[in-house]
Amino acid sequence: MQTILGGGGTIGVALAKELTAYTNQIRIAARNPQKVNINDELVKANLTIKEEVYKAVEGSEIAYLTVGLAYNTKVWESQWPVIMQNVVDACQHHNTKLVFFDNIYMYDPHFLNGMTEITPINPSSKKGRVRAKIAKMLLDAMADGRVKGLIARAADFYGPNIKNSIITETIVNNFLKGKKAQWMGDASKLHSFTYTPDAAKATALLGNTESAYNQVWHLPTHKEKLTGEDWIKLIANEMGVVPRFQQVSPLMLKIAGIIVPILKEFADIADQYTNSYYFDSSKFSNQFHTYATEPKIAVKEIVSALSSR
């Protein structure tokens, strides 16, 4: 049995599809679980409740923690440490391996241009400090031998039918409405994006590779160095529109956040858009000889998915 904790999100759904290459026993654990594959087992679980996490993990060889909480600092601060502790304890109790799907918010903002698995941990944002705390909880459990685990990190997402992606929300959707694209921060800076189908496939591979455990891995992300403006032009070309855009400064986000709270949340991670942000996944590609989808192809698939809505 392989269990996805938080199986209803973007990565959880894609991961469930990829795990069929390794097992026909897949369990989806979530507040309101839904089947992805016809034979999936469903378990209703609130990951902040210890007993429900223990029940969800029971009998699992591997558990994948892919839950996505509301994009709110207070929610992250109150719930993420509880969830991680519950999951680590449950995996230790049931002798279950743990794969944690992570992001890069905890990295030092001075080292974003060329991030690797050994980039210094020194977050500048509140959300980053939460991510650093929960990653350390798992790393400590791995170091102590309490849990056999691994951390799989991705850059910002993009992919077909993703509602909460910066690429989708501020570029694709704006072009669909005949508006200018928006770019948070400096569009002349580099910015890497991890394609969600690549991330899901690689996470399944890592979870089912014994030698991958007790390590941190960057999930496959294409090595092409594109700026924010490059991404906008690439998407505009595929959509057949003029690549008009405007830059949104951190100050503008804070002001707009008075009216639209989610924009204030994005302002917390402004360092990722005012500095070049290049994500190096060569450790994964060198080990598994598996490479990320080219941005031009990925963007074509994203735009193509729009017509099937």
C-alpha cells in the first residue's frame, strides 16, 4: 500500500496517476478524498488530528505528504508543524517510509540564482521560516533513525489546469481576458518553474527507489534560463497574442493586499521575484537520467488544455 496524504491537490492527483506504475494499492487520504484511479482506497482524514493520521498511514509501505494548505501565513504557522509531527509519528509507529513534497521558501534569498540541495537555509519570509521548521523536523527524525524519509523539492509550479499557479493566474488568464500579463517583481530576472507532470513522475520514482532515501532531492526542472519576460513572450506566442505586460512591485502588492488579502501573502515572498531564481536539478538528472520537459513543449500543453475545459 502507498498512501498519499493530502491527495486532492494538484500534485496529489498527478502523483496518484504515476504511482500505478509501481503498485495497484493506492490510498488517498484527505478531508474529502476522491478517487483518481478506479481501484483507489479512500480514507477521510484531517491531518491536524493525530488519530486520523495514524489510521490513514496504517498498513502503508510508503506515505507521500503532498497536502496544500490555504496560502495564509497564520494557517501555515498554526497547522504545518502539527501536521508534520503527526505524520512523522505515524510513520515511525507503522514503520512507513515518508516522502515529503516540499518547496524552496526556506532558502537564503542571497543564493537563489543557482539553488541546489545544499543551498543555505536562511529564510527571509514568515512562510519560509515555517517551511524551514517543518523540514528540520523531518530531517532530525531521519538523522535519528526514527523515520526513513526523503524530501523532494520543487520550484514554483506550472502545468495544465492548475488554478493557483502564478503562470496561470497572472499571465494565461489575463491574456484570455484580453488584459496585460502581470509579473510580480522584476521581469528581467531569471525564474525557474517546475512542470507538474515532471514533478509527480519524479516523486513516484524517488519514493520507489530505496537508495533515494535519507536525502534531499530537487525535482526535475528544465535547465533553460528564462526571465519573467521570456516566459510571458513564450506564452503569448503560443496563445497568439501580443506579449503586453506590467510589473507589480512588492509595494504595489502590499497596497493591493489591503483590498485583496491574497496579494499581501505574495508580498511575503517578494525576494523570489526581485532576485534571479534559478533551480538546479542536476543531481536528479545525473542519477536517474531523466530530464524535465522543455518549456516550449510544456507551455504548448498548458495552452492546449484550455481548449478542453
